[in-house]
Amino acid sequence: MKRLVYLDYNATSPIRSAVIDTMTAVMQSVGNPSSVHAAGRGARAKVEEARAQVAALVNARPRDVVFTSGGTEASNTVIRGVGAASILVSAIEHDCVFAAAKESGLPTYVIPTSDQGVVDMEALRGLLEKAEKPALVSVMLANNEIGAIQDVAAIVALAKEFGARVFTDAVQAAGKIPLDFKALGVDYLSLSAHKLGGPQGVGAIVLGPTAPLKSLIPGGGQELSRRSGTENVAGIAGFGTAAMEAMVGLGDMDRIRALRDKLESEVRATANDAIVVGSGADRLANTSCLIMPGVKGETQVMHFDLNGICVSSGSACSSGKVKVSHVLTAMGFAPELAECSIRVSLGYRTTEEDVDAFVAAWKSIYTRTRAR
Ligand code: PLP
């Protein structure tokens, strides 16, 4: 059987073996963290250990970490639970942010970005001036499709002038760049375990000590009444281990960047009409968004798949849906070009052979379509 070349880490990353060990051990023990007996206390200890580990990943206080079922729930809880009068979202946010803003029924303003996917600060100032107060500003720390990293600390400084609170979706940034909740100065930050080598279906909100948050899911009052429902103990414990491993994994980012840069330079050397999206901005080291003009992203994904290579087109969560990337159109790409993009995302298990296999497949589809 052909070896699978997995280059879709921004969609989900392989579970680290230490995470599997942690989760297996936890699943072999019984206990509801809310039970007062020994079994319950054992489960509680695992949840609290993981809370401290996740807090360490982002330099926050453990008690300010609220576990959720993932990044989508985290975004929905924050956007709908802050008590804002209006919402300002960057044009390149993940769909879960747009959907939550729509669901909130609040006036929503879209902050434009530059052609490199960087939030336009002057436009943000203008929107803050006119938006109903208090506003909530939602700008992701790193984008899932192109990897653009925003200057969130500067956004916070501007938002504070208008008494606005700031939420940053750090789902893609975590484990790829160092994170410091306190230095960023945001009120809310979201995380998702499966983007950093943990299990799917677990995430967290990190919030400032005075930041309000209405629970999206009322019930038994778990998570200090900020998110009800019996905690996913094994998943949360796995998230804790993944957070620790991801911190160590930051040391591997230079290697990953070198592989990503090699991939991009070989693609550019093959085709001078190929576009590396957003390469002029500060970007995640593992992410590459490539446009092959004239060849639809879906077609490319299928071609790579036939060659045993996993990449995605558009945003990961919408693979399977045929829709032009709102991120690329927000950056000013015409739909005809935007629909010809794919996202390649590398990670801790990516090797040079994986990159070589990708480049060979990219060249073959390019040459074949250009020969027609
Ligand atoms: N935010 C970003 C930037 C993402 O890339 C994703 C997933 O692709 C999410 C949020 C949603 O996270 P989850 O899959 O944990 O619901």
C-alpha cells in the first residue's frame, strides 16, 4: 500500500503518542469529576492537572481556562455570551465566528484586511467609532487558510480606546507560535486540542479575570457555571498532554518552516504563474496557500488524493462543500483565482520525503494541464 502523505495539519493533526497514552490510562479509570468520592476526586485531579497544562501553554491562570467541546463552541460562547452591543469581526475569521455573530442577532461590522490578509487598523478605528457600545472585536491570531498572523496586541490597544473587549481565535496559532495571554491583553482567547496533536472534540476558552461570560449551555453548573455538562475527562487530559508537547514542539518550527519554504520555492521554480498567497506578511511557519491558475482547488485535491497526498481546498471545515474561500476574496483575489487555491499545512511528523512527494505531484498536475 502507498504511504499516506499527510499535509493537512490545519484541518486536524495526528494525535501524539503521549496523548494516546494519557487518554488510554484515563479511560481505564472511573469517575465523574463532580462526585465527591475517591473515584470522582481522581477524575477531578486529572481535569485540574490538564487545566494547569493548558493555562501554561498560553501563560494564563488555570482558573481562567474553561473547557469546551472545541473551537467552534468556544467562539459561539464568547460571541454570544459577552453581553456586547455590537460585534466587529475581521473579514477572514473562521466560519464559526461569522455564524455565531449572525446567531447573536447583534449589529455586526466586518473589518477589511489588506491584500496580505492583515487587518486594516484605520478601518477598525472607523468601525469602532461608529459601532454600538460596548463592542466586541473578534480577530483571529492566525488564519487557518493562509497562516497570516495579526498584531493582536495593537488591536487590543486600539479597542481599549473605545471601551471594546477583544476575542482572539487562537485555534491555529497554538502550538505554532508562542502564546502569551497576558501579553496579548485580550479578554477572550479560544483553543482547540485537535490542532495541536490532541483529540478532536475538546477545546477551551481562556478569559480575563474580569471578563463577563454567559454560559451557552446551562445545566449542572460545571466549569464554574461557565459551561455545563460532565467534563470530557479523557479528552481534557489528552488536551493537557498535547499542550505540554506542543510547547516543546515549538522548537521544531524552524525545521518545519524550512520544509515549507522549500516546497514553495520548488513550486515557484516550476511555474511562474503560481501564486503563494499572503507570503508578504508574517505567517505561520507550517502553512502554505497556493494558487494554480486555471485548475480548481477541488480538482487539485482529488489529484493529490489519487497520489496518496492529503491537502485541502478552501477552509478545512468546509472541505466537501464547494464554496470560494471568503479569506481569499477578502484579500482581493477574483473568484476565478480564489477557487484555484489549495492549502498545504505541515506539522511535527512532516518529512522532506513528504515535501518531495507533494512537489512531484504538483508538477505533474501543472504540466498536464498546461500541455492541453
Ligand atoms: N477556528 C479556527 C481558526 C479553525 O481553523 C477551526 C477549525 O478548523 C475552528 C475554529 C473550529 O475548531 P473545532 O474544530 O475545534 O470546532
